[in-house]
Amino acid sequence: MKFDVFFSICQTEISGYLPNERTMFHNFFDQVSHADELGYEIAWVAESHLSCEVQKHNPNPVIPNFKSEIGLNTDILQLAHRIFALTKRIHVGSAIRNILVNGGPIAHAEAVKTFLTLHELDEAENRLIHLGFATGRFPFSSAAYGIVPRSAVEKAAWHIIRVKLFQEATEIFLRFLRGDILSSQDVRSKIIKREDFNSDQEWSKVLQAYGKEVNQIEIPPFWNFDRIGIIPAQASLNLLRLIIGSHNPTTQELANTILPCRVFNLSITPEAHIEETHRRMKTKFHPDGGEWQRWYMPRTVLVFIDNTPKKSIAQRRAIARERANQALHAYWQAIEGTLDPQKIIKATNNALVGTPEDIVQQIRERFHPEDRLMLWFDFFNHNNEEVKESMTQFMKNVCPYFD
């Protein structure tokens, strides 16, 4: 089993305390340096774009009750350079990088190639950038960059077209990373058909918007460009690992026709879906990536651990449980504005909560011995020393049982 750390850099008010951005980043770099010293393998960092605080004053706010920003990292590549400069062993991962914003897939391919060029200037450098990529959590971030329905047909079929749009972006992004020279005419067409939709009624609405009865509709490209190549062109991909943030089988398989792409996973993903993905990727994973390994699909999990000296086991469990309840209470109130006790109970049950011995048992019961866990210690917690102590207790008192 492999153990990584997940960082949210979530700047929100907790119990009346709202750190400024400088404090948030100071705490983050202190924590990632500590994770490096402890021996965690990868530091995964959440990504956000555009201010949630500003957006909630617009029509249709996505998180109207959330105070301040759900995340402060907007560019893992810039962040990674500083992480690598401050640390010695830890690798860096994006969770996830939105390839639709900031210029779209071509711009992101050039940015990654530029990063790799600089990163490998040191011939002794062997630490990897694990690039999780997807569409991002909130549509408003992409809408600001023109990722919106452009016609009545696209508006009627947007929930389907968004999937195919990401497939278009994925193909462009990966082919340019691979070193291809291409134009938008070389990218697969986006076709929508009746079988893409859940009902005849949905398809009928699309046909009504289209104006005539047809079996399929071709959607124009979102990125139109002449034959081009990106620069720098000579950087290798040796220090890059790609992880696609989609559970759509077609999208995963498309990506793996171009380059080896692992699969991103959330803690809320149903177990049956996880196992089906592992089975399918054994045959669909790009051969250049070697044989599919279970730890190629990292799994996020919240951690609330307590090992306070001179406290009884029952007291330690109570402390950990209280921290979990407080954090999840604050989270759901911020995200939804209301409290659903059942959601808090379910989320707590999905987390790792208790003494180190409790957590060892929970991991054994709930995870495969070859899983990769992204451990989320900073969840709704601005107490820097408490976060670092939790990381320490986990590494010293839990990890040794899974060597």
C-alpha cells in the first residue's frame, strides 16, 4: 500500500478564523516540507480557478454559503517548482488540473512541456510530476473562457456535449504532449446520437432545437486551429505521469490510445465502479505504461487521528470523532447552507477516524493491500501544528503496518 498526502489549501472561515492568503501558503509549504521529511510519496494539491467569493454574488451561485475561497492553487506547475526546491524526496501531483481554462488544451500542453524542460535541466532530478487533469469542479470557471453552449442544440444537449468536449480537449492535450503536429481537422469529430441520451424525450428536445429529424448530429470543434506544433519540443515525458479525472470509460480508453493515463478517483466513488475500472484498465491501459497496477488509481480519504499522550483509548477516539464531526459539520454548512445529519454520519464513516490502532483496522477492512491512498489531513483545519502532528502520527503509528 502507498501513502500520499492531499492538500486543499482551502481558505474558508472556521470557528470565526479566516487566515489570509499568505498564511495559507506559509502553512501549506510548511506542511509539504514536513510530509517530505516524514517520507510520504506524493503531495497532491487541489486546484481552483476564479473567486468563489465573487461568483456567489452573481446569478446561480455554486456555493452561496461558502465564506472566502474553496482553494487557492491555480497552477500546479508554478507550485511544483517551489515544492521541489524546498524538499528532497517527495513527488508532486495535481488534483486536478483543469485543461479547459487558461487557454485550453494547447496552452496546457505547452505549459507542461515548458515545466518538464526546466525540471529536467538538473540531470540528477528524478522526482515526478503526477498530472491529474479533468474539467474542473465548477462550470463557472470554464464558462469565463468560453466553454458554454454556442447554439440551441448545444444548450439542449449540454450535459452530453460536456463529456465529448472533454474528450476533444483530452485528445488535443495528449497528442501535443506526445509531440504530434496536427490541426483541428485531425481531431475526432464530436457526434451525438439517440443512444447518448437517457430517454426519447431528451433526444426529441435536441432534434427540435436542430430543426429536423436525423440519426446523429456533428458538433463543431471548440478549438479551431491550423496545423501547429508546440514548443519546447524536445522535453521528454520521463518525469511525467498522467492521470485522467474522468470515470467515463470511453474517455479513459480514448486517452490510453494516445499516452499511458492512469485514473483519478474520489472517496465517494462506489466500490463496484472502482473494481470495474481496475478490471477494464488491465486491457485498456496504454502498453507504453507497462502492466496496469492497482495503485495507478489513487483514492482520497479524510483522516482524523488522535494519539494524545496520557489519554485513554476511549478519550483518543472521542477526540478524533469530535474533530471529524466539527470539520464535516462546517463543510456541509458551507457547501449547502443546511445540515443533514445523515450526510455527516456517512462522511464520517467513509473517513479514517480514531486512534492509530483503529485506523490500521479500518484500512485493512476497507482497502486493498495494493491501493494508493491520498490522505487528507488539512480538511477544514487551519491549525498548522495539529495538521502536521496528524501526519506524523499516521506515518509513525499506521504506515509501518503496511510496509
